[in-house]
Amino acid sequence: MKRRSPLPNYLRTHRKRARLSQQDVAFLIGCKSSARISRYERCRQNPNLRTLLAYELLLHTPIRELYGGVAEEVERDMKKRVRLFVRHLARRRPDHRNERKAKFLVAIWKEVPRSRAP
């Protein structure tokens, strides 16, 4: 069975699970209107870091899960860049610092959890 592409964000899904209206969320996270909440949910506008942290606290869900599709895209891009950078380091003259950088990047990349969309 083909895996469905994740949505860019799951703000609406988690808001509905919490049985909160857009007006409720707007008040609780400190937005001036529910129109902004709608724009966030429909990916018409990106919330700032303070708002993202408020969402995380309110919905008791990590930002990475709230933004499953975006998180997967960032992860794919990062993986490509890490691979390119490690190759770049390997082409340079052998150096203890470069070896440590490459080792560090390879080690942490293996530990990065894949995002799980609800």
C-alpha cells in the first residue's frame, strides 16, 4: 500500500482533538483574531517561534509532530546536506578536526528520529 504524504501541518487536527475552536486557540496563545489561526492551519502564514512554542504547550504535542510534513521535508534536505558535507570533508586533506566533524555528523544523523504524522 502506498504511504500517504503528510500534511504540512496538523494544527487543525490537534485543535479539533482538543475540542477547541479557532477563537479559543487565538485567545489562549495570544493572537488578536481567529483569522490568524485559520491562516496558520491552512499554511497561508507561518507562526513565529513564540507562537509555535505556545501551540506545543497548549496542544501538548511537539512542534515536530504539529508540522509533520515540514519536518519530513527539512529532514530530507538536512540528510542531503549532511551527505554532501561529509563527502566534502573526505576530499580534503586528512585532518583530525575534519574526521571528528564527519564522525559527529554521521553519528547524530543516525539518531535523528523520523517524524511521525498523526
